[in-house]
Amino acid sequence: MDLPLGLAGALETGNVVLFVGSGLGHYMFNAAGDSMPDGAELADRLASKLKLDVTSDTSLAKVAQLAEIRVGRKRLVRAVAELLEGYTPNDDIRWLFSLTWRAIYTTNYDNNIERCYELSADGLQNPVVMSANSQARSWLPTHEVPLVHLHGSLSDASAESILLTQKDYATHREQRSMLFNLFRTEYPDTPILYVGYSNEDPNWLEVTTELRAQFAPGVPPRSYRLAPTTADIDREILEHDGIETIDGTVADLRGAVFARFGDLRVQPGGLDSLRAQVPSQLHDVFDSHPAPLARLLVSWEYVNQADFSVSPNTASFHLGNRPNWGVIGKGINFERDIEGAVLDDIRDFYTSSPTGVRIATVLGSAGYGVSTLLLAVSAWYVRDQASTVLLLRPGADIISGDVEFAAQHLAGPVIFVVDNAADHLQTLVTARQTLRSLQLPGYFLLGERLNEWRRSHSSISTVEFGIDPLSDAEIERLLASLEGASSLGKLAELTPALRTSAIKTRNQQELLVTMREVTEGKSFDAIIEDEFRALGDETASDIYALVCAFSRVRALTRDTLVSDALGLGHATMYRVLADYLEGTTIWETVDYTRGIEALRARHQIIAEIVWDRCIDRVRRERILIGAVKALNLTYGVDAKAFEQFTRDDAAVDSLQSMESKTKFFEEASRKAPGNPFVKQHYARMLRREGKLDLALAQIDSAIVSAPRQRSLHHTRGVILRDLAVGTTSHELARRWLTQSEAAFESAIAMNARDEYGYQSLAELYLDWAQSIGDATESVDYLKKSQETVLRGLSNASILEGLYIVESKIQKVLGDTPARISALRTALEESPSSAIVRFMLGGALRADGQIADAESVLHDGLALHPDDPKLAMSYALVLQDSGRDYGASVAAMRLASLRGSRDPAFVATYGGLLMLDGQFDDAEAVWRGAQQRGFSPVDQKRPFYKPRREGAILTIKGSVETSNATYAFIRTGLLGEVFCPGNRIGGRRLAKGQEVEFEVGFNAMGPTVSALL
């Protein structure tokens, strides 16, 4: 055999991607000496095994389709597995996989390639298996080779999802495309060697066609195909397509390689360069355990040798970005009061000869500086030179193997620092269990938004450290830090006393918001909006919006994804990032071994403002759907973003139409056709849109995919409950009721300690009791609702929701004291619950207990300052107490970002601003509401009717305009007020007529609620 020069050079350097087809089976033999079947032979044997009457030339996909119809999926997959088991690779194939490859792609289902690596005593690479039916994996190019099963793998936990039938190939097209996209991204210039493909093999046609599509309008890299024989016409066509044919077998290839190179052993490149990137203190560990240490450092930063001398990113930090180690090293971040307490807790653990695992959590509202405090405490601790500190990198996952390796081989006890900890709860539990089982000590320092941590219902036992609003001492240190960095801005014009006063007036706000507002003299939202408008370039605006779409759900935006989602060339994207977005978008290294980089916004709060306030609905739809379409789930960072996007109800609901929401989930379903949670959230969206029959079909499909997933049965029960209480057919309603009851009972049976099943079942009975006309039956179902609550109180682990249902039962019964008592019990059970405080505050207010309501709601707002319901209720209670409008405005401003999605909040906030004389701010609130797409009913409903001394506020004015169905009234206090009618006492309003009216506010502005 003549070895082509290009292939010889690529093999000599280990720079080849290998594609393997079913013809490889001719080199696999069982005990009887028979070779493994190729695709055509497998189709024949499968038909014979399952007694299917088909012709001998029927394709495997058709045979499999028929088999699935007749014997079912499980039996089909089991039969294929049985036909492919018991074969062993011969020496030639074992030699093939002893060579060094950049990657291996195969259309085969079996695990014989993996077996070749297992049989090798001195292999240079270990395979990292990925497939169309597996999760994303990462690998180290220095020791590992990605082995991609394009059609799925029988050895995978999801073996039933392998691509066998014609339907499978159609359904999973997008998943295969993502695996080919991985090739285009990672190996754009790497030569290809095809082995085991005949020219008539449908898999060969699929592979070459997909590669051409990925590289269009260019062409794939130079390729070579090894085959025993090839017709002249096929050889010429292949050569024209850039594929050179090599006549021969794997044995011939082995002989040609040996004749040219001898025993070819190519060490995977990059080991020396990788060692250069490893901190010097860890070189000894790297020399002994290079692969696990390199993998550890992909996910964790070694803080002990962080570069504290790097130029501080002071300006970017003050604009909202996370500080770099230079800021921490120079103390520009200023010290928080609780830093010493957290540091003492770590030191106490270190000095107590620990043998167990300790977990501490730093909690604070969004923008209170949790991330900065974690970095500061880490820096203080490494100055002691006591033990190892590892910081989880943005976008990385906690892998228990990494934690175990660090605890065993690095100076301990290791301090593991994890920000955004609610995103890692399950893996944190696994890591803790791993250390405990091995009796290895470890300290986990976690950080999280207070509301995210409470919502997660974490079962982790942890010591909590709360970040409070700025103390007087912290304000002094903050001002000194700003002055030292020449970043006082507008504060420089004030005396020291007034500087302190300016910060104190905003002290309940996020630290980030306070710093920007006091130094620039404008509202934070206006500052961020001005930054966005000032970009002055549509492409830059699109890139920034896309990055913010990811950052608002705490995900990173891979660089090549940006260009794919927006249809930009790489050169254009990098030029725009450099020219317009430097400092506004921040680069993060996702995997330094593979050179994967990603972008993020400076802060999640900034991303939320940009996404909610700066982007119109049309652009939002285009960007969000484009982002989902461009995601490649073979990258872990993309897979994490996909999960966040599909579970983000607010983002989905922000899309303009039912058509666009459906399109979003159709794209998501193409990315992950077998994912039951995508179907679940699709069903939830359809339920919110009132498409209950379609929602039921989606959730039923999800349950077929994952019948033991409790949350799916719960969602099904909720949809059936809506159907039961919403239909006019009594017979259908009872049928839905029975099915809903069964769905909730199924959820309870899967976990008797989960409160949601009991709560939802009790609410089902309560809703039915209120909707049924028969008084006797209504009482019976009220009784069943109460019994379900009591059953839940006996079994469930979290009880607040059950007490809330109990209060609703009492409300239906008209027993206000009992309702308040139930809610007080719920508050004792869960004192930090936002919903319990909201409901108790409302009940107390309705009962005239204004002082108690104010206390309950105030404490709730202190815990959840961004909760719109709490903020609005507290603002209204302040009005009941006779407080000035400014106090209520200040309370609602805390939650104005999230509240802008609620028409009732918009109406109340805008109305209070106007009554307080802040007309420009009120107009800005109502202008923003126009982008929200509120329904016509919600736009016009007067949610807020201000009261003074118990009566609705009345105003006098004169009619400015009177049309057929409406009028405008000119007032001295509120300017022009819309009047939805044009008559008073049967007489039409006339221009200039003096009138008195009760004023209200809707999501569009002030309105007349009643003419007097």
C-alpha cells in the first residue's frame, strides 16, 4: 500500500480525526470465529430474530421501525444488543486504536472501540465517550480523546434512545448536527480518515453530507477513505469531493505505517505547555497526576497563587463587574463587617484538626456584594498560608471526583469556594457525601442571593452569614475606597457629611445600585439604559442583548455561539466586541486546555435591566430563539444555558405571541427531543396561555419518557385541575377531577414528604368545593381539602404551603381569625417565606390590624427587597398608616425591576410617583409598560385607587376633550387624566365643564375610576 503523503504526515503528528463505520465489524470475532455483522447483515439478523417477514435488501432503519411497532422499543434495543455482543477486536483493530487521534467519530452502537482501549496496557489516550443520547462531556487533549457515537451507544445509560428507526433519525437530526458542529468548531483544519464505510452505506452518505453542510460554503478538511475495493466512477467522484481513496484493509494500513515509521507512538501534544499553565506550587502534583490535576484546574481556580499584583479593574468594578484579584489585593473593594466572622469560622475549622465536612453560606440580596466578599475572604485566608483554597470558575460544575482528588492530594483541609451555590445543590450534596465516606476533611464556603437560597429549599446543613445594608463603618470605608480610586463622581462636590447622607438615603438598595446612583447622580436603571443607547451600533446592541439574555439566567455565552446566533463572521464579532463592548461584556475562560472562551455581562442585575428595559419585544424574540437554535449541547456551558432558558418562565412569557412561544419550544424540542423537562415547561407555557388540551398532550408525552419523575405527575395534576374547574360539562369536569386527584396521589406516592403534592391536592378539593353548585357536596370537598392539609402536616418536611391552603379554607368559610391564626402558624414554620408574609400582611390589613401588617411586611421586604408583591403591599400599608407618598415610593423602588412585569405593580408605582410629584419618573414607568404587551384588559384596569382618611381620593378638573366614548380631564395635580366614559348622569361631558371624580391609576397612567 502506498501511504498518501498528507495522511502520513498527519499520522506522524497525531493530527487526524478517525471516522469508523459498521465495516469495522469484519475485524471483530466471536468464539465461533464469526465476524460481527455490518449494517446490512444486522438488518437481516434482526428481522430473523424478531420473526419479521421482510426482503433481504430492507434497510436497518426500516426493519427497526417495523420491529418497534410490533414488539416495542425495549425488545428492539435488547435484540440489537444481543446480536452485537460477544465479539472481540483482533490485533489489527487494537493497533488502529493504539494510534494517537484528535477525535474518533463512529456510527456504530457497540462498545468495541472502548474495548480496544481497555485491552491496551500502554495506551497513550483514554476515550471520553459522547453520543446523541448522552450528556455533554469535557476532555483533556493531553491524555484523552473524544469518542463520539453519532447514533448513540448501547453502553450509555440512555441506550433505549439510540438512533435505530427512520423516525429516530428524523427526530434526532438536531442532536447529530450538534455533534458535527463540534467537529467544525474543534477540528476545522484536521484531516479525516474514514474506515469501515462502503460507498453504498447510507451512514457513509449521511456523514459526508452532514460534514459538507457544516462547512458550507467552504469544504471539509482533506479526507482519506480506506476500503478494500472502490469502483473507478466512485473513486473519481470522491476525489472531486476532496476524499482520496486508499485501497486496502486495516492490516494493509498497519503494514504501510510500520514500513514508514516503525512502531509509531505519538505522545498527545501540549503536556509541556499545559504544565506551564499550572501554578508552580502544584508542579509536583502535576508530575505525579497530570490528568486529574489538569481536569481539576479546568473547573477550579487555585487561589493560593492568584495574581494579586495584576492591574486592578477598578473602573469596571465600580460599573458593576466582578473585581479581579488586583482589586482584592489592593483593598479597593473595601472591607465588609462580616468578613472577620467568616474568616474566623474557616480558621477555627483549620486549627481544630478537622475530620469532617463543614459548610458555611454567605447570603445577601442581589447586588449586596456576595461575590466580592467570597473573593476577599479567600484572599485573607491564603495570606495565612494555611491550606489550599479553590474557587469554582464561572460556568463550571462541581464534580465529586475533582473534590476527592483535591482533598487527597492538595494541602488540606481544602477550602472550596462556590458562588451562585443554589445552581449546584445536588452536586454539593454528592461532594459532601464523597468526602464523608472517605473520611476526608473539607470546608465549603458558599455564596448566594438570599431569595434564591430560600427558594431552593436546600437540605444542606450550613452556618449562615448574612450581609446587611451598609453600616456606618462600611459607608466610611466605601467612601474612602471611592475617593482613593478617584471614583467619587458627583459625590466629590459634596462635603463628607453629605456624602454619607447620600448613601444612607439609598442604604436599603443593592450596593451596586447605590454606588452607581450616588456617583453619577441618576437612577440606576437610567444609567444602564443610557449605556445601551449610547452603543450606537446595531450589531453591538445585538451582541450585548444576547450576552445579557444568558447572564440574566446566570449562564455564559460561548464566543462561537454569538457569531452563529447572530449570523456574524468571527472577524466581525471580535471587531465589534473590541470597538464597542470592551468593559461592557467580560471574557471568561471556560476550558483553558481546549481554548474555549465565553462572555458575560458585568452583573446579573445589569443583564436583567438591559433585557427587560432596553430591548423591544421583536428583538427579544429574534435573539432568544436565535440563541436556542445556536446552542450546541455537546458543550457543558451550552447545556447549562439550555436548561436555564427552558425553565425561565419570565423569558418565555416576554415573547410577543403564542406563535413565538411555540417556536421557542419547538426549537428546544429539536435540541433535546427526549428531554421530559422541556416538554414539561412547554406544557406549563401552554397552560398559562389557556391551551389546556395541548398542555395535557405535552405533559402526557413527558411522562411516557420519564414515568417515575414526580414533578411531571404534579404538573399533569395541575393541568387537569384547571380543566376540571374550567369546563361547563359536568360529566367532563368529574372525569378531569378524578384524573387530577390520581395524578397528585401518584406524586405523593413517589415522595410522601414532598409538600407540593398535598398542597395541590388540597387546592384541587378547595377549587372544586367553590365551583360545584351542590351545597352538600361543596361541604364534603371542603372537608376533604382540610383532611389533605392535615395529612400533609403529618408527613411533609416543609409546611408553609399547607398552612397557606388552610388559610384559604378559612377564608371560604368566612372565619378571619382562624385564617390569620393559620397564617401566623405558617410564618412560625417558615419566617423567611415571602408568600406567607405577603398573605399574612394582606389578611391583617383587611382586618384593620395596620400596625401588625406593617411590621410583618417590613420584615418580609427586608428579607426579599426585590419581591414586587411584598413591596406593593408594604407601600399600601404605609399609605393606610398616613405616611407620605415618598416612603411608599422608596419601598416600591426596591422591587421595580421585577415589578415592571406586573400591571398592578406598574399602576401602583406610577401612581405613587405621580402623587409624590415625581412626574418624569412616573412617565418613564408607563413608557416602559408599553413594551410589556399587557392585555387590553390589564392596561385599562385601575389597579390603584389612592385613599386618604379611608375614602378614595377625589380630584376636580375641567373637561379638555370629549369624544364619542371617552374624554380627557385637565387637573392641576395630575395634568391630563383619561376618562373611559363621556357621560355623567346621562348627559354627555362638554369641553370646559367642571367635574369631580375618583382617581385611579392603571398600567398606562392616571384614569377616572368614577365621575361624581
